[in-house]
Amino acid sequence: MQNNDKLAEILFQFVEKNDNTEIKPLGAGHINDSYRAKSGDNEYVLQRINHQIFKDVAQLQNNIMRVTDHLRRKLEEKNISNIDRRVLNFLPTHDGKLYYKDTEGNYWRVMDFISDSKSYEAINPELAYRAGLAFGDFQKELADLPNGPLFETIPNFHNMEFRLEEFKEAVEKDAAGRVAKVSDLIKEIEARAEEMTKPERLHREGLLPKRTNHCDTKVNNILFDSNDQVLCVVDLDTVMPGYVLSDFGDFMRTGANTGEEDDTNLDNVSIDLDIFEGYTKGYLENAASFLTDVEVDNLAFGAKLLTYMQTVRFLTDYLNGDTYYKTKHKEHNLERTLAQFKLLTSMEDNFDKMQQIVSEAAAKN
Ligand code: GN1
Ligand code: MG
């Protein structure tokens, strides 16, 4: 975290200098640093982009501009009012760049803050239905994005084969001396590796397409207004080609968990089938028209996969000595791993019901 004068100086690369400027930390992201900045009559989000993770910031920002420009055009075509609340608006620097690199080598960007909006860490089935509509719409609107596929801001981001390679390396290196402590968990992960790499095989066989996906459809990446209507989808860093089952699955991993992502009381953690059903209905209402049968058949699997993937990613980071995710204390990544693994077993126990919910919703669209 940086001191306020420095932050204000960075903000003024994008907006006019104003003596009445106040900047405070914002949000709960694990990767970037976000701040809410009030400057005169305006409010902004100032973000430090984690360039250890997003290695090509110019391409990243270029993706985001392509996506937001396209979504804005779609909203204009539909004559939607208050478009500035329905899609993120990024500000260029005074010399017209989409990001600013400070003297310490950090990368920054600024977007308008959407006032009177909120995000949820936990929701109910009706809000899940609205979130499903929103993410379905997001994929639908981006299906005709011109000028070819987006840049992969993190290569192999949701590629389970790749994530398992990273995991195996971490086990072999045992950089933090933690392998012995988690040997049972390692076996659980290995036992599911074959099942969980199915999408990559389907893709190679030409049976599972890549589409423009959000790739971080956490429940808290949807903004709602004060009447709980969806305003827009946020956190566009990872919008890139991927399997739709990823986006479906990552929402369920976060939104349909009765506990927290890092819950230390594992009794709190399980799959909430009512939320699962709400989201599925909303999502398929907007997405069924463009999905193939293979994609629909693998949505429920996507929930298991993304929960498994997150288990593997948290455990890999734990084994590497906590080098990727921000952590609040020494065992945080292990607590996250255990909570995600508990959610995975709950999904496994309820998988038939999840499949049934998807087929029933698909039959109606
Ligand atoms: C990270 O920090 P946030 O919420 O944007 C991560 C996601 C993980 C998530 C786990 C770039 O997202 O992939 O699913 O943490 N983003 C990146 O909560 O790795
Ligand atoms: Mg993110």
C-alpha cells in the first residue's frame, strides 16, 4: 500500500489536479491493489495492476478497452439509459495512454466509480438468477467481438492440465517444506486429475469450443444497484478465450457456497442447490441459444472443475511459500485449500442433483 500523496500524484496523471482529494483502500481482491478516490465532485477507482501476474499490461488494457467499447456500443444500440452505470469506463492519462507507469515501475489505471452500487459476498437465489442473466448476457454480447480473439492476459489461465503441471512442480520442489504436512490432500488431488482434465481433451477433439469468457465470475464481481438490479460486470482483467463451463463453474464456486472461500469451520461449507438453480435458470435463459449440447452437458461439471482448480491453485501457492495470492496470515492458503476441497466433496455428493437442475433448465430454453 502506498501513502496518500503518492496515490494522489498518480491519480492526477489521469484527472485534473484537485486539492480536495481523498483516497481509501477498496475491495477484497487477491491480486491487484484497489482504491476509491474522491476528487472534487468526482469519484474514481484507482488500481495498481499486479504486473508480476499480468505481464503485458499494454495488451491487458487493450483487451479491456476492446471489451468495454463493444459492450458500450451494444448498450447504445439498445437505447439503454444511464450507460455509464452499465459498463466500466476507463480514463486515459493526460498523454492518452491506457495506464501509467510510475517511477518505481508500478502500473496504474483509473476508472469512474459507479456510485450507489454494491457487490455481495453472499447472495440469495433471486439475486443468483439475476447474476446468471448478467453473465449469460455478457458472453452473448461478446460473441461478436470484432478483430479476432482477445489476448490471453495469463496464458493457460483455466487450463487444468497446466495447473496440474505447476502443482507437480511445486510438490517436487517443496520450496517451503510443507509437502509432508499435506500428503493426504496431494493424494486427493492426484486421484481426480484424469477426470478434471476432460475439457482439454474435448477441446483437442474439436468438441468443446473456446468463447470470450470473463474468467473471474466471482459473485462479488457483479455490481447491483440499490434495488438489487444488476448494473454491470466488473474485474475485466481476465476476459479472454475460454470454456463457458469455467465461467459457470466459478460463479457456483463462490456464489453457491454456504460458507466462505477460506472458511475455517468446514461445517459451514457446502453447495447451496437453491442458488445453483437460480443461477442456472438465469444463465441458460440468455446463453442456451448459442451453447452446444456438449457445453450444456458440462456446466455442472464446470462447478466441480473450478472448485477443484481453485483447490489446486491455493495448495500450489501454499507449497511454493505463498508467492501468488495475497494472504492474511501464514496458513491462509492452506485454510483456503481445505475450504475449497470441502466444497468440492459437497458438489461430488450432490452432482446428480446439479446435473438434473441443468437439464431441466436447458429443456425450458
Ligand atoms: C483471484 O483477486 P481476484 O478476486 O480478482 C484470481 C482468480 C481466483 C480468485 C480466488 C488473476 O481473483 O483466478 O479464482 O482470486 N485471479 C487471478 O478467489 O489469478
Ligand atoms: Mg480478478
